[in-house]
Amino acid sequence: MSVTIKEIAAIAGVSRGTVDRVIHNRGKVNPEVAERVRKVVDSLHYKPNSAAKAMVALRMKLRFGIMLPGPDHAFFAELMSGINKAMEELADMRIETIVREIHSYDVEHYLNTIDELLEAGITALAIFPLNDLHIVAKINEIVLQGIPVVTVTSDVENSLRNCYVGADFVKSGQLAAGLIGLIKADARMIILSGTEKVLSHKQRVRGFYETIAKRFPQIEIVKNIRSNDDKYYAYEQIKGVVCERTDIDIILVVDNCVNAVCEALALFPDRKINVVCFDDTPKNISLLEENKICATVSMQAQEQGYMVMNCLFNFFTGTMSEKPEKILLENIIKIRENFFT
């Protein structure tokens, strides 16, 4: 026999309205009370009626906040196209999206942007987060207010976020290592490793180093350059190291600076240096066509964006039988022949 909200309220010692707010993630509920209600819900194996929840979503004013780097970051331009596709399909649900662009990896900038979205009355948040204790605390505060939070493309450690949508970035680093080992098992190489503030960058590098140590110990990492996604710095650093070291075979680009790397290498037309990177953005595909990079590991940006919006919507409709803690998309190695004959 199905369990009713009235029965849950009686067992938890709260009102039906409180149970409704906890189940549907809306309104403010004392965290201890919310946890007590959730335990009762779980113990009784309560499953909300999907049709009823869809009607609730229609009556609610859903307002999704989205925090991503701007369109100058090609990967996130692709991810936004996936978000827009999902929103077209959900048009009948009258969901409003409020997009805020992230212009730096400054924690204060992040916190201020989150506060702007909260003041605008968002009912859910999708965010490309910094892996920072202040950001963790803010995410926890939002979730305890009953606002679902989904991290996108990069996760954050030890937070209460509801779900992560993206790739397994340790695995993507391992794939890059295996690929480079196949290209040249005793390579002399440079890593452009992004920023410590973004967990996905750290995970890629970790996966890479682990696999190199285990399978390709003859590969020498000449320099690990922490570029912090600064294209000008990346350009100058690559130019300097390649000029100084004539034995560089391969460069692994972990962050968004692959075009800057290729521009620096253009200064050395007689050198054959392979470039491996991540993401199959339109620009990276053109670099593959021009033989300026030899391979990229795709994170499926459009699919990530599409899944994020459906994941957020599910928090209000219960259209999935279970709410996953992670939604992982496959890492896919792509070379020129994926796109050109």
C-alpha cells in the first residue's frame, strides 16, 4: 500500500506542509527537521507520484541559476548550447534561466555572483565551482535552504551538492597518459596543468602522473607549467621552454590554452612536437584538421549541458526513479580521422 504525506508527517511529528517542502526542495525548513523527515521518507520507501510532481512544477515558478565561464572559453560555449537545447524541450514548463558568467577564479567574485543569483530568487543552481572551503560552505548553505545544487564539469570536495554532471577526470588524465605512451614511450614532455583551484584540472594531472609512473617510467616530464588558464602566460612559457630544450617531443594541455600553445610552436616550424589536449570544441577540431594537435580527449560538452538541465528539472518532478549522486559521461579519444578523411 502506498504511503501518504499525511502518514509521513504524523511519524516525523511535523505538518504536511513541512513534509511537502522537504520532498519538493522548496521553502526553508530547519536542517534537523528536514533530516528527520528524509529519514522517515527513506524508511517507508516513499516514492512521489511523478505526474503529481510535474503538476507541482507547472504551478511553481522555477528559476534556474547557471554559473559558468563566459563564451570566450570554447568548451563552455558548447556546454551552453546543450543547456539551450534542453530548455527548448522544457519550454512548456515555463522555466526561467538566469546565467551569470564567471570572469576569474577569484573566490570573492564567485561568492558575490552566487549571492546575486540568490537575491534573484533562484530555485536551483548549476555551477562550475572552485574547489575552495568558502565555496563548499556556500553550497552547503544553499542546499540546506532547500535549493538543489548541481556541479558541472568540475566537482567540489566534501560538499552537500546534490549531483555532479561531468566526466571522470582522473580517468581522462589516465587516457591522455596512455595515448602519449603510445606516441612515444620515452618522450620528453611539458605539461600545461591549469589551476589548483579547479578540481578537474588537479584530477587530470593526478591521473596522468599515476599512469606515467606505473606504465611509462621512461617518459620525462621536463616542466609542469601552472598557467591558471592565462593564455599569454602559457604562450610565453611554452616559447621559453621549447627554445631552451631542443629535445621536447610532446606537450599535454590540461586547460584552455591549447591555441596559445600552438601559436608558440608556430615559432619553431622545423620542430616536430605533438600536442595532446582535452575537449572537441570547434577550435580544437580545426587544430586537428591543420595537424597542429594530434589528439584530444572529448568531455562531451553539449551532452553535459543537456544533462545538467534535465537533472535540475528532475529535482522538482521526480521523473527519475532515483536521484544519482553523479552523472558521468564517457571520455572519448578523438583524432583527425574522427572528423576528416
